[in-house]
Amino acid sequence: MEIGTGWFGVVSRMLDRLRDFQCDVEINELRENHGQLAVGLARPADDVAMTIINQAIEESARTCDTCGGDSMHHSDCPKFSPEFPKDQT
């Protein structure tokens, strides 16, 4: 599972909601894809689970995967500092 620490909260909330709604899903992949969370499933999920997963994907698109801040305001994120090693993005 390859995601930045900034998305840990997004993923944690998604997993909590899947558990709260007793969704029967098996996640086999979490990764970044085009600036948002990609969730791989072992088998198709029901509508409730897909709604929860899609909400997390939408939230990830607004969240910096490095610092967890608002992705529209990166000025304080170390990822966007000139000193940040570019091979770590």
C-alpha cells in the first residue's frame, strides 16, 4: 500500500465508516493515482461501500498526501519547499 502519510486520516475515516456500516469489503490496494486515492477491491462492493469509498477518494483529491493539509494551499507543506528532495514526491 503506497500512500503518503497525509492521507492516513482519509483512509482511517473510510475504514471506520465501512466498519460502522458493516460493509463486507476486502481492500487489496491503496495507492495514489492522478492526485487522488485509488482503492483496489478483491471483489465488487455493494452501493453503500462504494459510496463510502468514493467519498474518501473525493476527500483525498482535496487533501495533500504529504502533509494532510488542504491541497489548494500548499505553501506550508514541506513537499512544495525548494529544499524538498524531488525524488520523494
